[in-house]
Amino acid sequence: MVESTSRLKKDVLDLLEKDMEFRYAVAGFLGISEILRRLDKLEESMVKLWEEVRALRDDQRRLWEEVRALREGQNKLWEEMKDVRTTLRGVSATLERLTLTVEEEARSTIRYRLKKELGVEVELGRIFIDTREIDIYGVSDDLCVVGEATIRLGVGLVRELLDKVELLKQKRPDLLRRRLVKVIFADYVLPEAVELAEKNSVWILRWDRDLTPLRIEEFSPS
């Protein structure tokens, strides 16, 4: 068997050396074999490439789904923010209307009570001292009215009114008169606010009754 193989090899080598046609045939066969081998490798590479492309497409699809979900979440958030802004605008407008209504009711009630109790006609409005607003202000002859209007009255607003009166005395005594009425109109009043107001001669009233008496303070500008 070994001898036959050796003889075969020798015969092939002789043919390759002496027979050009045989030599070309072998070369062609070897070339085709190499091409086929390379094609096999290329096919394997193509299979791997398609698998990678497929994986990339899957990742891209998942990415777009996440982007779409993010956009939907963002749009939903914008809609919720729009609803919140609309609600806040409505609340703000309602509070503004309510505040104006309280102030208008306060001026009307106080004006009526001053005419009834003192026989004095006083036109009431609002003024600003620096940046601080006084809800209720008016003068008639030697009488000056300074006050606030609120829905719920605590001690803080009583102190605020007293501070504003002191601010008037220091910075704008020309707006005051010899007689001064300090007043707060409110719907709901805490007991401690009533106590503090009474100690400082602040007239507290509701639309239906007085919580502290109407008192007139004498003021003498320095």
C-alpha cells in the first residue's frame, strides 16, 4: 500500500513536470478548491454578519419603542402641566374675585356704619405706602379711617394693621387726621385676634355684628 502510494506520487510529479496540460488541470483544480474554501468562509462570515445585523435591528427597534414611550410620557406630562396651569389660573381668578368682593363688602359696610354711628360720610378706597397696601382708607374733615379686609382674621393681621398705622404716622402723617379709626372687616375671627384688637382700639366687625367696639383714637402730628 505504501509502495503504491509512493509510485502514485512519483507518477503525479512526473506528469506535473512533463505534461503541461496535466499541470494546468491540477492547477485549475487546486484554484477551484481554494475558491470553494474561501466561499465557504465567506458564507460563514455572511451568516454571522446577518445575525449581527438582525441583532442590531432588534436593538434599534427596542430603542425606537423606548423613544416612543418617552415621547408619549413627555406629551402626557405636558398635558398634565397644562391642566395644572389651567387649574391654578382658575384658583387665582377665583381668589382675586373673592378678595375684591370681601374688600368691596368691607368698604360698603364700614361706610354705612360710620354714617349710622357718627353721622359721617367717608369715601373709602385703597392706598399704598411704599410697597405696602392698605385695603381701606378714607378721610372726612378731621376723621381718618385706616383698615383691612379679610376672610379669616388672626393676630398676624391685627399686628400688620398696627404696623401700617405706625408707618403712616412716620412717613405720611399728611394722610392722617386728628381723629383716627382703626378697623378690620372679617368673616371668621379667632378669639386671640379679638383680644389683641380690643387692647389696641381696633374696631372689628362682620356684616352682621361688631366683635369689638368702634373707638376713635386722637392723633396729633408732631
